[in-house]
Amino acid sequence: MKRLFIVLAGAFWMLGANAQIVKEDEAALVYYSPKTIIVLDFTYSIERQEAGMFAPYAEEMLGVKDVISENRTKYVLEDAVIGTRTEADYTRPHKIVLEKGSETPLLNLNEKNLLVGYNMPPAKKEKGANKPTGIQRNVQKSKDTDKTIAPYSEEILEAKSLKAKAEAVAKQIYHLRETRMYLLGGEVEHAPADGKAMELVLKELDKQEQTLTELFTGRSTKETEHRRIEYNSINRTETAEDQAQKKLLYFSEDNGFTQSENIDADSICIYMQLRNAYFKAPENDKRKTKKKNDALSQITYNLPGNAVVQVFYKNRLLNNRSLPVAQLGIDVPLPKGLFTGDKQPQIEFSEKTGNIVSISK
């Protein structure tokens, strides 16, 4: 946490469009209003279907009709989590001119040059403070990587044709089933000595049978992945009409996230309804009175706007959240009288919105 940001002198520095200007030989402190970035974290699953080698003989030899007859990869968009993170809005700088002989204001700025306090002790930086808020889940993918080697018998390996191999595998499947039945019925001469050993043997028999059966029915595996994108196009110049539904990216059941020109892809859209989007201060907020105590100081706080963020895919609402948006707000100067007297106030500002959290004196 920096106690003071910067003092400029002997320079002519333009801060940006609509910015204040630090003039030549003018000493000033500069900080910025916050800007809210929307962070979207998508969860999608990938289901891979592998056709069974002996699928044509599944019904004839095992009596199974529901089989995977061709290889296919299917992508399914599960949900979206809406979060935020904060950056400095370089289109909204604030200049505090230092008068000769006056004390330097006790400003507390963070590493992003956002005002977070006045006459406050530096706050301890929390672990993960720069990460998006509102997204708690682990973004690491989880994947089924179990690849069991099929327990082929000598007869299967020596079979010449595909059908002969299928017949040998079917015979081994029935043999495994019979063995399980004999074990459970206590008809095996050398049965496992205890219940734990029996459990391990039965588990291994089940595993072998499943592996061989998948040669007929096919195999399906599923993994879950995440994709995170940022939406930072909420600007103060936009009006409610400008915040119509916007296409962010595209998703296809055959290819996952893809380009817009992909013919089989459907769009993922974000829609915003603006609430309390001030954009500019009303005239009554700019007025100045003749009373000394009612004069305005150079220190301002941000009164944020609000937006309802909705994310759609194929006309299905994935998520809906109402949240404060700093750049849709207005800058409100604090009264000069607040800083008079022997004791200076302690003011805490929100890093996310720029609004006042607390004032004490």
C-alpha cells in the first residue's frame, strides 16, 4: 500500500481523453477512479464416445442393443459464473493541486493507483487480491484417464477373423460371470479366505467383464473443463439503448468454443440492463455555495452505477446477476469542511467501487 502516489513538478502532462492536466511547475497528487471488469467463467463437458470393436455382434452374442457404433466427441456448455475484477479507469483521473505552505494530503493508494483511504493505516494486501471475485470454484480440469488393458485369453489372440475374436471374447465374458456366480454361491473349492479378499476378487472380475463388454458396447468418457473470458466494454459513453444483447463468442456441440464463421455454432450472448447509470453528475451535484464550510474539497468519491448482467446460450439463461459497476457512476467531491479542525477524519474507500465505506473523526 502506497501512502502517497506521485508529486509532479516542472512538467506539462496530459493524463488522457477527458483528463485533467498537470500544468507546468504545478505540484499535484494524481489518482484514478476504479473500473469494473466483468469476468465470465464457463464450465463445459467433453464426452468422447468410442465405438466398440465388436459392435455389429453385440446383439447376436450378448443380447445388447444399446451400443456406440461410431466415434464421436460431444461438447456441452454447462453453466457460467459471473464475477468481477477492478482496474484503474485512466479516463477518470483526479488531480489534487498542492498549495504552497499546505500539508500534503494523507492519501492511501493501492498498487493500481486507486484511492482506498484517507488518513488510514496501510491495509494488508490479501492473498489473491488481484483475482476475480465471485468465482470460487477450481478452474482445473478433471479427466477420466483410466485405460484398462483388455484381459485377452489365448483363444482370443489366436482367432483369425473379427467374428471369431468376438465369439471368443463373448465366451470369456460368460466365463467371468459364471466364476462370479460360483464365488457368491460358495461353490469354489479354493475360495478367498476372508471377506476383504473376496471383495477384491469380485471387484477385479467386474473390472475385467466391463473392459471386455465395452469391446461390444463401446466406451464413453467424460471430462470437465473451464474457460474464462473478460468483458470490459462497459463504457460511460454508452446509454441504456447501447447495452443491447451482444455476442461474446460461439460454442458448438461438435467443436466446443469456436469461431463465428463455424456454421454449426450457436452464440453466447451477454445482455445488460443498466440501473442507476449516472454517466455525468446532475446539475445540483455541481453547485457551490458561498458558505466556507459548504465549499467542495479536491478529494472525491465515486457513486457507482448498477447493472443486471445476464448470459444466454441458445436462448437459455446461464446466469443472472446484479452488481455495481464503478464506471457507470459519478464523482462526488467531499465537503471542504470535513477536513477542517484539529483532528483529520479517517475515511475508507471501496477499492471495487470507489464509494465511501466508513468515515470517523
